[in-house]
Amino acid sequence: MAPNMRKLLIAANWKMYKTPAESTAFLTSFFPLIKKNEAAEVVLCPAMTSLPALVDAARGKSVAIGAQNMHWLNEGAYTGETSPTMLTAIGATHVLIGHSERRQYFNETDTTVNLKLKSALAHSLVPIVCVGEHLNEREQNLTADVLNLQVSVALEGIDPDALGTLVIAYEPVWAIGTGRTATPQIAEDAHKIIRARLAAIAGSHVADATRILYGGSVKPDNATNLCCLDDIDGALVGGASLDPDSFAQIIINATHRA
Ligand code: PEP
């Protein structure tokens, strides 16, 4: 598949920021700024408490709403958790899985990522699976090993035919929230490793169709260079997605390649 057959996807991860009122105020400012955008799919992942308000406010607009996390089970005695059926019931369509902050602070592992990925696919939620190496792993030349393991375990036991909506976000941990962005070449090389692994596990049709996003200090001024490369199919944006002007400018700049 030619690279430009994969539609760019630009996703916002708002982490633990914004009340429901702040989230809908963002949308009011944001929609007019991206009204000409057709080249990229746009997904906003707010805090759980803002999901219903954002789903309502985005109805009929070309912005999808996703969660930042979910449990893999439909229900149970798991205090504080949210299930896939709860997400689909309120109209969320996407879910981040295995973000490095979930791995670092909440003990998520490749095994729980695998359980969540299976569950998201079974519930027709578009999964955005986050992978990425730590700085010490990069310095020890272990990036390929880390990415190959993360992707392999995430996909274990999943029928390739079920992977039609899979999105992977390559987020080097050393670039998240640090202002230190991977160079386009570093990102492109990592994306090629991930795509090759996908091909080995699930076949080249899955590898060619899967969008691989880059995440890690994406800003308006680096979005064009990052998103113009063949294997980079969009961005997962944290800090710079909190401001409507900045996030809209990222979308405008990233879609310059389209
Ligand atoms: C993220 O949280 O996924 C992220 C990439 O954050 P930032 O853009 O702030 O580095």
C-alpha cells in the first residue's frame, strides 16, 4: 500500500487535565480552527469525567472521542476502573492502551496491554497501543528489542483479520513531556522496526494498513517534518493538545504532506 493510502490520524491525550466545562470550551474554540481539515482524522482523549460532555459536543462533527484507558473486563469488583462496555455505551470510539505513564505509575505491562487490546477489538473500540523505549534502553542500543517485544506481546493470540482498526503510537519515553523530540529520522527508523514486526506477526497487509503515530513533544513547529515521512501516519500529542490554537496548528502543519 502506498504510504499516503493511510489517512493521517492526529490524537490528543489530555491526561489529567480539564474539567467537563473546560473540555467543551476547548471544542467551541477548536472547531472553527479546523473546519477546513479533511486530510486528518482527529481524536480527542479527555479524562473519563469529560467523555460524556465531549461525545455530546462532538456529535455530527469530524472529531472522534476516545478514552485514555480501560479495563479489559465488562464488569466486576475493580474499584476505580472503567469497562469497554461503559465506554461504548456513552459513545466513545477510541481508547489509548498502555501509555507509558500507565506503565510507569500504574504497573501496566505488555500482558495487560494484550488483554486490553483483545477487549477493545472485541468491543469495536479503535485501539491506540502505545509502545516506546526508555532513554537507557536507547543508549544501550536496545530500541529494536524493546519495540519488537512490546509489539509481539501486545498482539499475542490475536487473529490478524481482527486487527483492521489497530493503531500503534511510537512514543519514546525520553521524549514524552520533556520537550525533547525524536528527530524525524529516529522516529521513522523506529516506525520501520514496528511495521516490520507487524508484517512478521500478522502479514504485510496488516503492516501496510496499520497507522503508526509518533508521540513525544510534538509541537506546531515540528509537526510538518515528523508527519511528512512515509512511515509516520500521524501524531499522539500531549501537552501541546491542551490549547486549541496549538493543537489546530499541529493538524494544519501535519497535513501539509497530504
Ligand atoms: C503523550 O502524553 O502521549 C505525549 C506524547 O505527551 P507530550 O506531547 O506532552 O510529550
